[in-house]
Amino acid sequence: MSVREFMDELSVFSELTDQEINLLDPLCHVVEGRSGDCIIYEGEPVEQLYILITGEASVIKDRSDGKQATIGTVGQDDVLGEMSFFKHTPATVTIESKTAYKALAIDQSQLQRFLEGHPTIGYKVMKKLNRVTSRRLKVMVGFIADHMSAKEEVYHSGRK
């Protein structure tokens, strides 16, 4: 399958016209990996924005006690590295593949320049990325609420 064919299947590009996708196509390439490969490392610069074509990966966060916590899972059509894209900061989590995967990769600095030069396309892509981020934040708020609720139950039951 060509990069363009993959782009046609991914929701990030669903609001773009064929002509707009053709303009973005040269910025994209496909990367592949195996189970256990880290796609993004917490604390390190994220130079690519990834969109999973196939596979599944764990979202892992370093804890203050030096251990790691799996805080989520991502899969087909999920965007990876968007927080670093918006904030221009190192990764806040590690993304480790649970299976073999294929991902569409786009150099973040090239994409940023492209979107600034093509405001209509930029608006459409940023709107999609904002939706992804918003959905992730809602999931994390639920995760935190569940975690805090469980801690409160332990405290009130006298087990703490």
C-alpha cells in the first residue's frame, strides 16, 4: 500500500480534499516496528508525529517512586506525539508497542512549517488533533477520578 492509500484510511485526514492530501503526502512516510519497540520515550524530544495504521501500544508514565505505570493503550488510527507537537516539549509519556505495528510518520517541524503556509489545511488538521487531545484528556480525567475514588475507599474503610 502507498503512503497516500494509508492517508485515505486515517481519520486525521478525513476532512481534507484529495488535493490537500496530495500536498501533505510528501511529508509522510511509513515506519514499522516489532512488539516491545518504543515509539516515543518519555523525556526525549519527539521529532515525528505518528498515526498508527496497525498494531497496539501501551502508554507508560514514569512515577515519582521510579516505577512505571501503564495509563492507557493506543491502537489503529490513534495519533502519537501530538502533545509535544502542540507544546514543543519533550514527550510526557513512553509509547511501547504491544504488537508489531505500522505507523504513518510526519516530521513535526516540517509539518508545522507546512501548516503555517497552508492555513486552511492547518485549520482542518489542528481541529482534528485538538479533538484527539480533548478525547485523551477526558479519558485521563476519568482515570484519575477512578484512582482517587479507590484511594478514598481504602482510606475510609480503615485499611490505610
